[in-house]
Amino acid sequence: MTSAGAVRVRLAPSPTGTLHIGTARTAVFNWLFAQHHGGRFLLRIEDTDRERSRPEFTANILEGLRWLGLDWDGEPVIQSQRQEAHQAAIQQLLDSGHAYRCYASEAELTAMRELQAASKQAPRYDNRHRSLSPEQQQAFIAEGREPVIRFRIDDGRSIGWNDLVRGAMRWAGADLGGDMVIARRAPADRIGDPLYNLVVVVDDAAMAISHVIRGEDHIANTAKQLLLYEALGLEPPVFAHTPLILNQAGKKLSKRDGVTSISDFQAMGYTAAALANYMTLLGWSPPEGMGERFSLEEAARVFGFERVNRAGARFDWDKLNWLNGQVLHEQGPEGLRQQLLPLWAARGWPAPGHDQAAEAQADPHWQRELCALIGPSLTLLQDGVEQAEPFFCLPPLQEAASQQLEVPGARQSLTALEGLLPEGMLEADQAQVLLTAAAKQAGVKKGVLMKSLRAVLLGSLQGPDLVATWLLLHRSGEDRRRISRGL
Ligand code: GLU
């Protein structure tokens, strides 16, 4: 194992989409590992696919990582700016005989694959242009063909490495699909656009990456990349392949499963702390006694690959929701208020103006009490918008609430309560006294009045603690208005 301080890891996202949960989880493991070893966590934007890469995706990825608290060291490396280094490496491979130009046309390659399929063979390049004579090459060029550049992968090779998650790994060269394209088609006197496996090796080596931590869907790439390290005379990093994230059906989580982008989770009302915590649990088991709710810093103290599972990690919404609820409750009323303010503002709350309602709603103390009241029942931050709504706006009377007002004595008890409402402050003890007195005046059980009061205040028979609800609505002058509409 590398000594402390020498650890340099990286996240290498392709900006061809928004920050995906799989990439974010890879980022979490890289970050935890770097933190644990006092190492560095670097970022490389792999934007060599010019057609599909977009600056807005890069912005979304950086924003998502920042939001999750996964800060990286230094400026991100932009892969498309490193073309010279990539081409130099390809030239080196051509010069040393590890790479060659292949003139096979797309039509020829398709025909080759169809033949393989017909005889039930796995698709692979049959290395047909590995040893072309200079004359054969000239003939192809004269035909106007443009070659790709391929890297030789000998069938007889056996590639092994010691994976930090999966232990001893071994791949047969014969299973890597034949000689691999490392540069796209270009005129034979040029080097075309370099491709993924080649650029990753050149860049990881240039960035002195000590450990490559990425999803297990890259295992075959690792075998190919190890051959490239060898051919280029470079020292390979240590590899750790993390388990895939699976959906409920046990299949790899994909866009078809709905929410997969970090920005979608954010929009749904998940907090960064809960999501980062949850992603850590996707494949890593905390040591005994640690529980499942922890911060990234706490996880970093004990993180290691010996506790990363090999089996795929099934996405568990219930656990994520539970963690999110935990985080929201831990924040306390003021923390929750800070997070809810922008969401409330987007709905036009607190109300504009200077009347009693607007002034109460704009009062941080009133808002904190509202947060203390609704906080314990929130799972998502968005629930704090839904549950705050009847405190900011007059809610319509739901069917059950209307029915409650038809209960014998219900309206009379509300009328009695209206007559007892004080103009100034109302305290909890006093509220109880008033409820008892009004119920008595109307000759109904206190429970009937309480249920009816809830119905007119919230328009529903469900909701948080009744007296606390009433006190808040009394301060905004809304209780009188709502009680009278039920009469
Ligand atoms: N750009 C690659 C991806 O997003 C990087 C894989 C790697 O970490 O090497 O899958």
C-alpha cells in the first residue's frame, strides 16, 4: 500500500449528461479514500467525445459535487486540452510496433461481425490488418481509405492485477475483443482523435494517479489499460472496482429507473448530507457500532476497501428517506428554516405587505416555531413546503373537514370560541382554558371542538399539534378569519 500523502485519486466524469448517482458514488469513494490517507482528490473532465460533451453538463457535474461536499484539489484537468500528449503516446506506440494502422472499412467490419454472429462467436476484430506490407498499405491509401489506429492485444496474453475490492483478478487477452482502436479514422499521415482507453492511461500517468477507483463496469477496460501502461513503459496505479448500483429488480440502475441525476434528487427535496451518507452505504459497510447515519468526515476516518462489498448494491428508497428525515430533524428549527426559506420564497411566502399576517410570517421567530412544529414529520425538504402551506395561505376546506362542521354542536362551539378570542397574545395554557370554556358553553365535548377547530384552521382533519398550530395562526391573525368562515 502506498504511504500516507502519496495517495492521489481522481474522478473522471464525461460531460455527456448530468451528474449520475453512479458517478457521484464513485466520487464519494474516491473522496473518502483520499481523506482517509491525507491524499489528493483530483478531477478530470473527459470531454473528448466532442459531439456529446456539453459545457452545461460540466457545470452540472461540478455543482453537484460541490453541493455534496466532495471538494476536489486544484483545477480540473480538461482532457480535450491534452491532445498533444495523447498523440505523442500514440506515435510512441506506432514507433515501437505496439500499434498499427487498420484500413478495414465499416462495411468490411460489419460483414466480419455478421459472420461471427452467424457461427455463434463473440464479436471481435480478427486482427486482419496487423501485418500489412507497405505495398498493401499504399494500395488502401490509393483507394482513398482512411485508417484507424489499433493497439495489439495478443490472444495469448494473460493480464493480472490485485484489485483492492475484488482481490486477485485475471483476464485473458483473447477475451478483449482483438486489437483495440485507440485513434479514430484520419488520413494515413495523421493521427485521428484518440479514444478512451488510451487517453485515460496517458492522463492518469501524467496526473501521477496512485489509485484508480471506479465502477466494476470498467474491469475489461482495466485489463486493456494495463497492457497500454506496459507498452508505454509507465507504472500502473492500483485499481479498486466498486460494485454497481442496482434497481429494485436487481438490474443495473439506469435512466429508465427514473431519478438518477443528483440534481433530480436535490429537486425532490433530498439533502446533500443524507444523499452523501446514503451513497457511502451503497457498497460499503460501516464498522460495527457506527450506525448508518454519519457524515462524510466520520466515514472518512474509518473508510477502507476491505469493507466494500463485491456484490451489487441495491438502491433502497426507504433507507434514503429515513436518512433524509434524520438529517432534517438534526438540523433543528433554525437550520430547517434556512433550507426552507428559498423554497418558500419560490412560492411567494411570506406574504407581501405590512398587515398582521405578512408581519407575522416574515418574523424569523414565527418561522422557527413553524419549523419546530412541522420538522418532526418531514421526510423530504419539499414536505416542508407542503406542510407550511396552510400557515401561509388559506387552505380550502376538504370534504372531511366540511363534514366535521355538521357534527351537532360543532358550529356552536366554534362560535363560542370566537367570542372568547383575545385581541393580543395567546399562550398555550390560556388556549387550553379557552377550549374548555367554549366547549362547555356550547355543551359539547372538548374533543368535538378541537376536531372542528382543526378543520377550520387547516381545512383538513390531519396536521401537526393543534394548540401550537392555533398559536401560530393567532399571531398572524388568521385564526379569527378561519373560524368565522366555518360558521
Ligand atoms: N470517463 C469515464 C466514465 O465516465 C471514466 C472512467 C474512469 O474512471 O476511468 O466512465
